[in-house]
Amino acid sequence: MSFAELGLMPELLRALHAVGYTTPTPIQREAIPLVLSGRDLLAAAQTGTGKTAGFTLPLLQRLATTPVLHPSNKHRIRALVLTPTRELAAQVEDSVKQYGQDLKLSSMVIFGGVNINPQRDRLQRKLDILVATPGRLLDHVGQGSIDLGGVEILVLDEADRMLDMGFIRDIKRILALLPTQRQNLLFSATFAPEIKTFAHNLLDNPAKVEVAPQVTTAERVEQRIYPVDRDAKKALLQKLIIDGNWQQVLVFTRTKHGANRLAEGLDSDGIPAMAIHGNKSQAARERALSQFKAGKLRVLVATDIAARGIDIDALPHVVNYELPNVPEDYVHRIGRTGRAGAGGEAVSLVCVDEHKLLADIERTIRQKLERVIVPGFEPDPNARPEPLRKPQGARPPRRDMPARGSAPARSGEGRPSGSGRTSSGYASEGRAGANANRSPNRGEANGNRSSDNRGNTAAPRAQPSPGGTRPQPSTGGPRRRPSGNGNV
Ligand code: AMP
């Protein structure tokens, strides 16, 4: 099937040709006709499936081909895309610009951590599509610099992450500002119960689309475990990089501190490396990422949240220097390699402390991973497991933390470090224990009170879900919604 057969207009087909996409991915095949029909959509699709184009392309076409739905709001925003992180917001808006290059639609991205004034100035002019993180969007609402009364299409991208990161109250406040008559698209990595409840309240008779997570689609990702002693991991990583002549390696650690230490260690040993995580400024993260993409930086060391939303095509090597606390993050991590049809290799350095994490991962992906022992790095059979490192400087979990999905105090997502508006100053990045899903932090959308412990314990679907729901007949456009749409 081609993009033309999905009903996309020539301007979009030209843009797709320019970026070199020839065949729609499964999520694009399913979602594009549904969104073009005007229906609400609930889509389970992870990063790496092509979901961004899955909603961006039909969104652009609907705006380009349908008259303004709320005519009195002629100069207001017609489409609003909410994302959990700055990086993802920037990437989505890049896609909007790229695919919409031949259309007369304007777009803008807003997120925290940067000066608000230029954003406010730009918001005074005509704007069709706004991509935003929730906190900074509400800052503009508070300043009266934004009018959401003309929104015809709302997209919640990575909605599961937004809930995990505690954005629920912000999202409710934003929903209450939107007109009731609009089209809603909700993308999430899973259909976890919280997402279903959220979607039930938000969406109007939605079509449902579900595509296999990356772990089942990326058959060409070779996965391997290297059992190794805790203290020999860095030396083994260096050996793998050098012996394998790996030139572009994404390495995951559990903690920001661990990411810094490893990057510094590799760098001082002559392997150019940088770390990205929530304590780094937006500029530093972007610098590291662009050097890595340009091939000037051999190793990028990242924590899970920092890595989420990074758009790098077909990374050849992903290394789990430390296994993640939640199996789903393993799936996300290895989804960074073998994308868009290219092969890739995902290796994990596993010490005795991580055997339980490994067992959880293998149970989740329903796969026993190959073990390879590197001569000279044989793990000590008598080594005793130690508790995984505690978060640096973190307070013990509080008993009064709000449950997942309930609303923490809004803490100014995306503000630069030192803005003094953190909700807790509680920068935990260590193990995700039973309390992780009660963290009041909202992760790295805010550079200074992030938590890499996310409570998302929902396991990914380990089997492909064939087909998903079939498209239903078009209803011709957005319908009048039941009242109380802000009530999610
Ligand atoms: P996403 O899941 O939206 O983050 O997209 C994952 C990656 O796949 C991005 O780098 C896209 O540029 C790429 N991509 C999206 N759609 C296609 C397609 N139809 N053909 C090839 N690559 C694609």
C-alpha cells in the first residue's frame, strides 16, 4: 500500500517523497484514513513505529482542506499537540514543518526551560498548529497570551507518559479551555487501565488502533546479555566498543550520576562520550544530541527519560550498561536500534545485582536472551548481590505521595534549573521501588526536578496484535461532544 492510496493530498505526498518514505508503516496505514475521516482515535503505538507521521499527516490535511470550524476564532490555534517532554515536542513540530512544507499552515513549539517572551510574541500572530508541553502552555494561559478557543483537533502524544509524569491535572485544565466540538487523538505506548479510563472520558466513540510494540516488530535487533562483574562493566564496554569498532553507541544507565560518571570515564579514556539527563540544560542536551547524530560523538550516555523522544534513525548499537528498573523501559531502549528496517544490536551488561531485573525482562518479552561470556571478563561465581545503588541525595519515599494519576502541585514544567519552583526538589533517579509510581515528580519535562523512576509498570504487549480495529465508516467530521469534556 502506498501513501497515495491512503488518501493523502499531493502536497503531503511530495513532502513524503522528499523525506524518502515510500511505504506507510502499520500505524500509518491504520491511523491516517481514520483521522482523515474526522473520528476520534485511541492508538497504542510506541516510539519508533512511525506514529508521529501517523497523526501529523492527516492533521495537516484536515486543516488544509476543511474550513475553519470555529469561524469566530479565525486567528486562533486550530490544532494542539501535547507531549510529555521538550525533546518530543520539538521533534513533533519538526515533523509538522517537514511534512507541511508545501502547505500554507503555520506551526510553533513551546516548552519550558527557555525564555517565555519570544514565545509570547509569536503567539500574537496567526498560528494554526501548536505543539506544547503542558506546563509551559499553562504558563501562557496564566499570562493571557494564548487563546485555545479555536482548537479543532487535539492530539495527546505519549499519553501514558504524561499520566506517569503527573500531568493529569494540567491536562484537565487545558481540556477545560478547549471548545467541546473537536477531534481528539490519543496516542499511548500501551492500553493500560489508566489510559482506558482517561480515554473513555475524553474520546467520543473512538476508533481503536493497536500496533505491535517495537520489541516484536524489530526482529532484526540482535539482543545479547554479557554477564560481568559490577566493577568490570566499564572495561568490558570499552572493549566491546573498540573491538567491534562501534562508532555510534547509545548507552543507558539507571541514574544521572551513573551517566555522568560513565561518560566522563569513557571520554578521559579516549572514547568521545557525553551524558544527557534531566539535570542538563536544554542547550547542553541538544548540543550532545546533535554531535552524536553528526557522528562527532561516539557514545551518548542517557537515562531513560532523557532518551525518550530522541529521534535517531537506525542506531546500530544500544547498550544497557545497567538494566532498567521496569521491563517496559528495556523495550523502549532496544527500540532505539533496528528502526525503519535497519538492523541493530542491543546488548546488556548484567552483574549479579541485576539477575532479578533480567528475569523480569525475559518474562515480559517472553524470550530467553543469549548469554555471552567474554574471555577475561568471566563473572565471579561467588559474587554476592548488593542492593542496587540508592538515589543520590534523595529522600526516602514519602508516604503521603499522591497516587499515580492524581495531581501533584504544578511545579513549572520545563523551567530552567534554579527557578525555585520545584515541587519537591526530590531528584530521585535510583531504583524504582514500590513507591516509584507515586513519585510526585514529573520527570524531565522539567530539567530540575526530574525523576527517572517512573511508575509505569504496565507490561508491553509481547505479541503483535493483528490488525486492530478496522476503520468504521466516516461520520464526516468532528461531532458535537457530550458536555463536560474536561472531566477526565
Ligand atoms: P516515530 O515513531 O514517529 O518516532 O518514528 C520513528 C522513525 O521512523 C522516525 O525517525 C521517522 O522519521 C521514521 N519513519 C516514520 N514513518 C516512516 C516511513 N513510512 N518509512 C520510513 N521511515 C519512517
